[in-house]
Amino acid sequence: MKRFGFIHDKLDIKILTLFVLNRLGSAVDLDTLTELVLCDDGISYFDFSECVAELQKTDHIRAENGLFHITEKGIKNGQITENSIPYTVRRMAEEKAAALSRIQQRNALVKAEVTPRENGGFTVHLSLDDGLGEVLSMELYTATEPHATAMTARFSKQAEEVYGKILALLAEA
């Protein structure tokens, strides 16, 4: 069956994979990498899977704890060859990678952890960084693990809003 799109051979898929990984701020799982690279209708999942395996064998990319990242060799070779990616595919891949990179950067600034206490209950550790330093850090007690987990999930999604509300409450005259 003929596939439509600009990318058809394995070399182009490898170059695109290196291009995408080089644009990200941190390592990604295979599902995310797949979603980012399969941005052209000419790429089949099976060819992509083979290319990922070959890039690992040649030490262009590495997988550690299920997360893929580009190596120095991959960065060097990827930068040399990235101009061969068709403009529309390169643009689409850049946009997807940039959106994910923004999410990764934001998530790196928000920390939310749960620690069990010796005498029962849980401590919820929450912090927010602005890239220059920590702007909010607090520890809260909760009696149940589901409540602690819900608190960390909510803070992770709405850290900036929580910070703003705390500031507003503390600044009231």
C-alpha cells in the first residue's frame, strides 16, 4: 500500500527522530516519542520502531528507565543532517516538540511528594520554583493517603493558581 507524506525511507525517519529528541528539554517515553515523530503520513509505526532500535544500536539515542534521550553522537549527526527534513514536516515536528518542551519545563518547576509519617498520616511536600529559585515551599499534614495523593495531583496541575491565592490571602489588609 502506498503511503502519502514526505518521509518514506528509514534514514529520513532516523533524522526526524534525532531532530525531535534534540528539541526536547528532557527524556521522553516511547509513546510520546512515537506521537512526536509520526507527524507525517509517510511514516509507518513499524518502520519507526525499527529506526529507534537501530539508533540505539549505533548509540545515537539511549533508553534509560523507559525514557529516551539523544546522545552527543546523535546531537552532532542530527544537526548535520536535519536540513534534509522537508520544511513542512520539520515545522510540524518543531511545533509539537516545543509544546511538549514547555510542559516539561513547567513540570520541572513544580514538586509534589507524599511521605508517610511514623506515627500515622502523611506529609505532603509542595514546592514551586520560578527558574531562579524556590518561590513557595510548604508541608501539610493529612490523615489519609488518598487525600494526600489528591492534594499533590491538584497542586501539580494548579501550582501557579495556588501560589497566587496564597499571595492574595497574605497581602489582604
